[in-house]
Amino acid sequence: MQKSVLVIGGGPGGYVAAIRAAQLGARVTLVEENKLGGTCLNRGCIPTKALYRSAELVDTLCRIDEFGMQLKGFSYDYSALKLRKDSIVAGLVKGIEQLMKANGIEVLYGRARFTGKKTVTVAFPSGNATEITADAIVVATGSVPAEPPVKGLDLPGVIGSDELLEAGSLPKSMIIIGGGVIGIEFAGIYGTLGTDVTVLEYMPSILPGVDSEIARRLATSLKRRGIKIETGVRVTEIRRERDSLKVCAESGKGEMCHEAATVLVATGRKPNIDGLGLEEAGIEHSVKGIRTDGRFMTSSPDVYAIGDVTGGIMLAHVASEQGKAVAEIIMGLEAPEEKVIPSCIFTFPEIATAGITEEEAKAAKIQYRTGKFMFGANGKAMAMGETEGFVKTIVDAQSNKILGVHIMGPHASDLIHEGVLAMQCGLTANDLERTVHAHPTLSEAFYESVLGAYGRALHIIPPRRP
Ligand code: FAD
Ligand code: NAD
């Protein structure tokens, strides 16, 4: 008999689960209360990267003389940048709608809520409602911004990433609370587009968890671009002062305050579970998200949860990978092996990491070697005028397997996948050395960083021999 699968949430987790389940022969219904594509397409990955590209062009145009060209001034209208972003998003959402149709997936636009163990009620905007039950239910309701314990969050001008992406004009000045991934991506984009940006981060460095050398170098690079960064400060209060907002923070040196027209709160996200009726379905959860076992099953049989709502790594490709895996498990296939997860941060320059950091290797008392190659010594990077940054590879000193790759530099987000492939397949430095890397390419920097772990990099001046 054909299996029925109900998916709640049409983000990159939910819609991929729906497609894969349909591919495997299930009758699939997907419920979405807003637009298909979820946070990623509508309020996250895609709109930010569309604006990132515009900022990247502005950055290049501002230093066009480096390429031997002169430009007699240039201008841009932020509303046109926003229009471009909105049309890219709309095109992708339409694409997902077509994918649903082509895979025979029924999409219901309404809000889902559990009303029993395996019963879900969908409330439509018209006021009507319907009750659905299925052989398996996948919860993929994503995440929403977490509000920090800071006074004054409700003041006009204090916004989150959703509101900033919807704004029709460029903020004149902006204080960003939180120097994590969202805070730093927005700082790079808006700082480059012309906003006067200040980042206030609680931890001793921006991008906690990222390779410390990369985080340190990036902070220097952003400061060089005029972005102000204060670390080790905890924002406690926002007040309105005449025409601006005053943000006050506790630091080791006492209270410090900064003023700006706009305040962006980017202090993390929390699983979206409010009003889902999890109690009615007996689904165990906490503020950290829905609890699942190694096969995405919740405490309620045949009800699964994937993506941001489980409170794990909040990345679109993680949600999609889990969506594919949960559909295969539901349809009786083997659970996939554990995967190496890359993480990319779209700053100036880009950052991409996979595997363990040097700090983690030290903490785990792993014997390791590191190889590093600077883009300043890479022909393609020089030709592109993008020489800032490096590739760092961490290799197990005993097995010679690649344990971590950390890149800061041009197209880091594309380059990381050679490292991901190496780690997923358990390749050694020797395996990588056997592969030919075309010249001139940015990939040569990865190859050289692997050789560098053994002191054999070719395009680095070796230390003087006695
Ligand atoms: P979501 O994408 O949040 O989708 C959940 C869906 O469920 C939503 O469409 C919602 O409307 C729907 N829903 C919720 N409750 C109900 C209900 N009761 N009934 C019906 N529907 C419901 N990740 C990256 O990998 N790369 C990036 O570059 C990146 N950039 C980001 C930038 C920003 C500003 C933000 C905020 C996030 C970014 N992320 C990025 C993270 C990424 O967007 C999320 O990890 C990803 O969208 C999670 O997918 P999901 O399917 O779990 O949930
Ligand atoms: P985050 O956890 O990365 O960063 C939040 C930061 O705010 C932390 O560094 C924290 O120390 C700081 N903070 C918290 N309270 C503070 C206070 N009172 N004062 C000063 N600093 C304070 O969260 P985020 O940046 O909001 O991102 C949320 C999620 O979205 C992340 O999990 C990330 O994976 C995902 N995301 C990914 C991408 C990408 O992959 N390129 C882009 C954007 C977002």
C-alpha cells in the first residue's frame, strides 16, 4: 500500500524531505504557513547572498584603479539592489512550487498544529480548517530569532535580520548586537554599501568557534574597511536619545555606549515550536528544540523532526541533508552514514571551514601537522586582485588523514568542497598529493597547503638552510 507522509514546513529541510519521499513512491502532503523555501530562500541564505554580490561589486568598483581603470564616479540606489534581491528570491520560490507540482506533492498553505498523537489540524487564512493524519509526519518548522535579555528591544529602529532585509533604504548608521555569523555577514555587506557599522560582541572574539587565526585576521580586515568592532562586551540596554538609539554594554572597563540610527539584533536563533501542539502529540522538547534519536524519530512513534527545529547546526544544507535522510528512513532505506559538514561565511573575504580546528585538535590531544598557503602567493588570486587570506589544512600526524580545512579568501565557499570530499572519504595527504591541480587556479592553494604540512610546498620560500 502507498505510504502517506505529511511534512510540516516548506523550508530546505521540509521541501527536500517531501521531494525525496515522493521520489521513493510516497503520497506526500506539505503544509506551509508562509512561502515555500522557508527562512533560507525568503529571509536568509539567498537574499543575503544577493546583497553580498552587490556589495562585492561596490567593493571592486571602489578600487577599480588597481585594475588599471578609471571610473568617473558611480552611484547606486539601494531600492534597486533590493528589487534585484526580491526578484531572485521570487524566482527561486516559484522554482520550488514547480518542483512540488512536478513531484505530485500536495501543498496546503496554512498553519499546522498537532491535535493528537498522529493528527494535525491545518488552519487556513480563510478561517477554514482541515484535519490530516499520515503514516509518517516530519516536523520541519525551522527557527526564529532569539531575543536576548536586553532592555529596549521593542523601540522603533531596533530590528532583526527579517526586517533589515525588507527595509527599502540603506541604514545611515547601524549597531549590530552579536558578532556571530549573521552579525558579521551583515556588517560586511552594509559596511561595504556605505552604512556606518559598529559590531558589539559578548565573546572575546568575533565568530566564536571559527579557527581563531581566521577570526582574528577577519576582524583586522573589517576594521580596515571602517567597521568598528568591540569584543568582550555584553549589551544590556537600548535607549532612545533624541534622533538616535543609544546601545549600552558592560565591558571589562565598565559601561560603554554607542549611538546609531538603527540597531540590528543578531544574537542567535531558537527552534520554532510555539503553538505547534507538541504536548498534544507527546513530542518531547525543550527550549533547545525537539528531541530526536539518531534516526530523526521524536519521542512519538512515526513523528520525525529535522533541521533548525531540532536545535542542532542551523544551516540550510544540514536541514536538506536531514530531509533527504529522513525520507529514506521512512521509506525503508538504510540510514545514511555521518557526514562532514562544511560551513561558509560570506564576508570580505569569504570564510569556509570543515572538520576540526587547530584549537579542537589541541584540546583532544590529537597529534597533528598544519600546512598553510597564502593566497598572496597564488597566481590566480593575484590576477583576480583578491590576495587576502590563506588555506590552512590540519593533518593527522599518524594516519596522514585530513582532519580539518579552514579557508579565508576568494571563493572559499567553493574551494572547501575538495577538503570535504577528502574528509568524507578518509583520504590522506598522500592521496591528495597524487592529484593534479590545474594552473592557474585557486585550488592550487589547497594543494600547496597539504604539501606545506610536510614542509614540501613548492611556491613558498623555504627557511634558510644552515
Ligand atoms: P526554515 O527554513 O526556517 O523553514 C521552516 C518553514 O516552516 C518556514 O517556511 C515556516 O513558514 C514553516 N512553518 C513554521 N511553523 C509552521 C506551522 N506551524 N505550520 C506550517 N508551516 C510552518 N544557512 C546556510 O546554510 N547558508 C547561509 O548562507 C545562511 N544564511 C542565513 C542568513 C540569515 C539572515 C538567516 C536568518 C539564516 C541563514 N542560514 C543560512 C540558516 C538557514 O536559513 C537555516 O538553517 C535553514 O533555513 C533551516 O531550514 P529548515 O527547513 O529547518 O527551516
Ligand atoms: P550566532 O550564535 O552565530 O551569534 C550570536 C552572537 O551574539 C554570539 O557570538 C553571542 O556571543 C552574541 N551575543 C549574544 N548576546 C549578546 C549580547 N547581549 N551582547 C553582545 N553579544 C551577544 O547566531 P546568529 O549570528 O544570530 O546566527 C544564527 C544562525 O544562523 C547560526 O546558527 C548560523 O549557523 C545561521 N546562519 C548561517 C549563515 C551561513 O551559513 N553563512 C549565515 C547566517 C546565519
